[in-house]
Amino acid sequence: MKKRIAFSLVGLLLVIGLLGGVKALQIKELIAAGADMQLPPTTITAVEVKNANWETTLTSIGTLEAAQGVVITADLPGRVANLYFDGGERVSAGDLLLEQETSTEDAQMAKAESDLALAQSNLDRVSRLYRSRVVSRSEFDSANSQASAAQAQLDSISASLDKKQIIAPFDGRLGLRLVDIGQDLSQGVAIVSLQAFDPMRVNFSLPQQALSRVTDGLQVRVTSNAVPDRVFSGKITAINTEIDATSRTVRTQATLDVTADDGAKNPVLLPGMFASVEVVLPDVKPVLMIPLTAISFATYGDSVFVLENNENDQLAARQQFVQLGERRGDFVEVLKGLESGQSVANDGVFKLRNGAPVKINDGGSEPSLTPEPDNA
């Protein structure tokens, strides 16, 4: 009985050993076949690492204001008699906008003219008598003074009448009308806003360490989300003569050309708008640049895939970690990790692994330093 059990165990062990040997041989053959198998190359596009000279700029946030802007007010109290504008229209310097009621001044003007005529007649008579030595010098001076006072009174009333006619002080566009016919105006009450939009000015602040690099005449580029498809150009025209003690910045002003595309019928920018300002400095910055699409971004480090031949003389991708700098448009500056003239994978880097064979395909995306949105 014991011999049968022993023979059975030995037989079972032999079967297990045989099966294990066969399976080990199969696994060894599969490993050898896997080592000899070549993966198909990954199709990508390639770009060359290039040298470039980038313009250096300073960026800031600015506020737009009109070259000329004023809120027109009443110089004297009075009732609105006539309005010659509705609001929103363009006017020229000297255009009559509003007339106040002037019945009191008209009556005062008639009296002043009569007083002046009487004083002038009396002065003429006293002058003849004075030349004839009939009246004294004091009587002549008194008559002359009365005539001058009557003339001054007439001029004062005439000036009041002129001030009751509100005219446009310069060419521009009116805002909303703030008064109505029959309304009693107090001195200083706002009537309408008048703004001259072309040229426009932008006020912005720059850090004090940039003051030595900024001068009058430097070019600026201004963008606003109100007109997202347009860049406005201009030049720095004024730099403040003091530094803000709180922010340590210097207030700077640039003048912009903002002629509207519709022939200036409507302004494209309005005073008070927020704007992004870019000051173009005269010096340039030499850089190595590659497209952003060539970068594999990761938390442990950014990398690219350099294209070069492997030991089998086959084109392959080698992962190379890089240090990046400034971004501009579709490109990024490479500070460390690459050299000019190297070829790197562009479109399709997400499909690559280190050492993977690759096949370069023509075409792909066309990066630009000044990309524009596709409005299609």
C-alpha cells in the first residue's frame, strides 16, 4: 500500500515537473520573440530649434482718456429756453448748444445802452466846454468817469448775455443730454459731456526700475477687450516728474491713433476703458525658441523629444528635459537643454516615449509669434 502511494507521488511530481519545463520553455521563447520584435514608428511632425531676436517689452495696465474732454456746465443761473442738441451727435467748436432765458438781461441791456448814450452825450458836451476853459478839470474827469462806468455796465450785461448762450469749446462728440427745456439751472450744473476721441491717450504706470529704459517717443501697443481684433499703436508723449511713494511706480502717458474703421462716425474706444499696454523698448533679446506644441508639460519637469538616430541607425525620439523662459505667441524661449539646429518632435509628442522610433510627416500646425484668433 505504501509503495503504491510513493509511486503515485513520484509520478505526480514528474508530471508537474514536465509541465513546468514545457511552460518555462514557452515563456523563454516568447521573451526572445518580444526582444526581436520591432514596434512600428510613430508618425510625427518635426521642427528645428532656432535662434531669434525678440523685441523687449514692458507690460502694464492702463486707462483711456480723451485728448480733450469736458463736462459743459452753466456759468450763470437761469432757465433753459432753447436746446440745439439731442445728445450723441458730433459738434464743431463754436456750435450753439443751449440758450438760457434772458428777458431780465435784455431789459438791463436796454437801460445800460440808454445810460451809455446819455453819459457819452454829457462827456462830449463837457469836453467842448473844457476845451473852451468854461468848466474845470474835475468836471471833465467826472463826466469821463460816468461814461466809462456806463460802458463797463453795458459790457458786463453783454458778457452775461454771452454766457447764457452755451457753445461747444472744441470739436468732439456729445454725450447724454442732462437737461430739458424749462429746467432751472444753477451755476455749475452739468449740461452734457463733450469728448474729442482722436487722438486718444492712455495713462499707465511703470515700475521705477524701468525709468532709465523709457523715454518719450517709444512705441506702445494697446489692446482692449472692447475691440479684441485690433491693436492700437502710439507713442509715449509724457512721463511724470515724480514717483508714486506708495507703489514706487511712475505715471506715463501715450498718445494713440484710434481712427475708427467706419470713418470715425462712432468711436471705437471710450474714455475710462481698461486697456493692456505694451511698451516696445529699443534693445532686442537673443533667444532659442521652439513651438509650445513641442513641449511635454509635467509636474516633475518639462521636456521635449529630440530626434536623432539610435544604434540601429533608425530615427528615434530621445526625451530631453528643458528649462523654459518667456512665452511669446505660439513660441517659448528655451533657457537650458537644447542647442540651435537640433530637431525636435512637434505635433504628436503625447504619443511618444523615450527611445521610440519615429517617422516624420510634412505639414502640421504653423506657429506664429503674433497669432490671431480664427473667427470662422
